Amino acid sequence: MLAGSFAYLDSYRARVAEERTEQAEDDAQMIGTALAAVSPEKRARLATQLALYEGERVRVYDAAGTPILDSWRTGPITYQLIDPETQPWQKHVARFMDRTFDDIVGADHVSDFVEPAHDVRDAWPEAKLAAANPNRVYSMRRYAPDRTPVLSAAVAAPGVGTVLTTNNVRDITRIVRAERYAIGLVIGGVLIVSILLSLFLARTIARPLRRLALAAHRVRLGRAREVVVPRLPSRRDEIGLLARALSDMSQALRRRIDAVEAFAADVSHELKNPLASLRSAVDSLGVVKDPALQDRLLDIVRDDVVRLDRLITDVAEISRLDGELSRARFEAVDLGLLIEGMVEARDERGRNGDVRVAFARPYIDTAVVFGDPGRLARMIENLIDNAVSFSPPGGLVEVSAIGIEGIVLIAIEDEGPGVPPDKRETIFRRFHTDRPDAEEPERHSGLGLAIAKAIADGHDGTIEVRDRSDGRSGAHFLITLPRAPEA
């Protein structure tokens, strides 16, 4: 805007100066014509009147270049050249601004106006040119001592001589300075608004972003527990959304770190139990000589190895479960067909023992969800395994799936002892087991229900356990998953 104002003022000043120069040339030509139209006796009076009317000084030189007429000698002085030393300091500042402005825009050099010591025609370049070329008008612009323009124009008037007019057009400087002052006010106002806007933006954007960046940097340095990311609840714009997103992310990261630490502690604890039993059995093998006791110790070693293998397999699966679900490409899965094939495969492999598993298959395409078929099958498989393991001999496990509006409900009911209300949350924790003492420990790692819950969470679903709706003894597991929209 400042550069544009310089260009505007330069073009405006040039336009005004050009108009005044053309006016001075027209005045000189008009005065020459008027003087040629009157008798020599009347020329001095007419020149004085015209000079007074136009505010100019009129001079006439003969063919030899000698002055023969001067309006200031026969009439009043029409303009006064001002000594800059007698002016107030504001004028000095204005002239400094004029020179600065000329230097910035690269204005053409203008010579200073100085009255010649001997007033002859050839002392004026424009008058000398006009005498040599009678059919043209010549003009020049010079600066007075106070840096106001002095316009001069010369023309050869037949029968009169060379007519020279000079005028100190101070109004050009006044007009340009007034325009510059107005533009200065605008630029000053824009500058103030820009500063206030910058302070406002710094307060509302830069400072909150700096706080968020500092918090993110501290989280990156591994100090997630110490960092409180500002949520900026009063901000409803993108900065507020970013702050709350970063706060939620840091809290999720903190929970993930805590979960990893707790999981590592649980894994080390669970691994120590079979390892301690295994080491004890191995140490005892070296001192026991009874073949029967040795066989029993070898059975313990085998059971511990099987338990370690199952535990390590389940730990590896639950460790990579979140990452695999985040990268998985979900597809439409008909849970009715999926569960039906799973139940048939379990019967064929004899995985249910003497427990019967019954499935009430829904209509095709009524229980369709978006998800990973393999993971969904593992979730339901773990819940069926859990129900079968708690069912009494000859018991019945009932599985059903139904689509209701925007959700799909999967129910698994057994005839076991059920789950007490105070343990319905803890059974989904990792490595939690609550089984009869006679249950073989190597068959269960305590991760089956935890894996099932992690898969349900990864599919935006839930798992909860209730009492059976018919009042009979047993547990009722209910899985809720979002239903896939119909094509």
C-alpha cells in the first residue's frame, strides 16, 4: 500500500505539473497574440493587466535579445519567492519529505530557479529556443529556493519580439502535500490496524499454538504423564478443535503407556509361575530315582511347556491386535453364515466335548456388519470356548444373532455357574482367571475374554455379561456391533 501511494503521488504530481505547464504555454501564446494586436504604446499597459490577471511576470525581448518590457517595472509584483530560512520547521520537514519522495520514485532532476544577473533573452534557454523557432512554444520547470515549482514559457510574437512568462505556482506543491498528508493518514490508520490485528492474532492464534507445540514437544520427550495439554474449551474454532484433539491424543497415549507397562508387568508375572514350576520339576528330576515320580515330574514339565506355549501365543496375538485392526481393510460380513460355519467346524473337530452348541441362524443379510472376518470369528470363538469350559457335562450353549435397526446383537448363553455382578468387569482384564481348582491351568491363559473385548472395541462394539433372561443358572454374554448399511 505504501509503494502504491508513492506511485500514485508521483503520477498525480506529474499530471498536475503537465497540466500547469500546458496552461503556461497557452498563456504565453495568448499574451503574445494580444500584444501583437495592439499598438506599441499600449503594450506595456496590456502586459501589466494580463500579468496581474494571470498572476505571472511578463517580459518581452527584441530581436537583439534586449529586454524592452517587464510587467514588474510597470505594475505590481505578482509573486514573491520565499526564503526558506524564514519559514517554520514544518516547512523544512515538508521539503525533506519532498526530496525523499523524489529519491524513492526516481524523479527527474529539476534545476533551481535563479534570476540572471543580466536580464537578457539568451539567459533564458526557453526564450532563446523560441526566438530561433518562431512557430513553437517552449517551457521549463524549475524549483524556487523553497522548492516550489517556477514555470516559464516563451514564444516569438511577430512584430513584438520574444515573450517570456514566469510564475511561481505554489499551489502544485500545496496540492501534492495535501494528498500526501491524506495518504499518510490512511497508511497510519492501516498501520495501527495491522499492529492491533497482529497483537490479536498473536493472542488468539500464535500463543495457543505455541502452548500446544510446547506440550507436544514435552510429550515427544517422553514426559506424557507430566504434560497437561490445554483443551481451550472456550474456543469453538479450528484452534479449539486442534487443542482438544491434541489433549485427547495425549490422554490416549498416556493410557496406552500405562496399559503397556501394566501388560508388561502382568506378562512377566504370568510367565514366572510356569517357569518356577518348570524349574522346580527339572531340579527334582536330578534327585528323584523313583520311576513313577519321574513320570509325574515329566508330566508337569510337559504341562508347563504347553502352558508357556499357549501363554506366549496369546500374548503375541493380543500385543499385535490393535495394530492389525488399525491396518485391516474391513468388509461386509454376514455373521449368520460366519457363526454357522464356525459351529459346524467345532462339532466336526470335537472341540465341544460332551457339551452341545446350538445356533439360531438369522435370515441371510439381516446380521451384516463391517469388519475383519478372521478377527470377528476369533472373538466369537473365544466366547464359545469360555461358555463350553464353564458348562456342565451334557450342558447346552445357545448362540444367536439378530439385526435390530442399526445394530447387530450376538448372544451366547451357557448353563454354568454364571458371573457374579462384582466380577462382570474384571473378567475382561488380561490374565484374569476365575475357574475351579480342578480346571487344567495350561488350557487357559486368562487372555481369551480380553482378546474378545479388544476385537469388539476395534469394531466400535461392546461386550457385556448378564444373567440369563429365563432365570436359569448360567452366563449371558451379549455382543453389540454396528450394523452395515444396506446397499
